Amino acid sequence: MSFEEDDEVVLHDKHSEYDGETGTVTQVVDTMFGEPNYTVSFDDGQEAGVPEDNLELAEDDESEEDPDEGDDEERDDA
């Protein structure tokens, strides 16, 4: 799976201080072998040169919950 800029991803790299953290893809660069490497920004820094195999798309739990919460609020106001 390839990622695009602004995708929310989870980094899996036991050698990184950001292992297991969710960040945002800020740059996609193709290597000379035609494979993408990513720069991922986190709250307190960034990790560059991350291969695709070390990333997974972050689950979007918050945005799934927000519409439900909005519906509840509308029912309370009615």
C-alpha cells in the first residue's frame, strides 16, 4: 500500500524513537529503485527515509466517533 502526503500513519521501527507512534506523511520521495520513501512528522519531531514496509495506515477512530457524537448533540437540542 502506498501513502500520500497528509496521510495519518503508524511507524513500526524498533530502532526509531517514534516506534508505534502516529504521525503525518509530509513528503514522498521515490528511491533510485523506484520504491517510495517517506518523511513522517510527529508532535515532537520527524523521521525521514522511512520505507513503506515500516508504515501502516492509522485507524481513523476519532472521525468515526465524531459524527455519532454530533448526532447525539442534535437529538439533545431537539
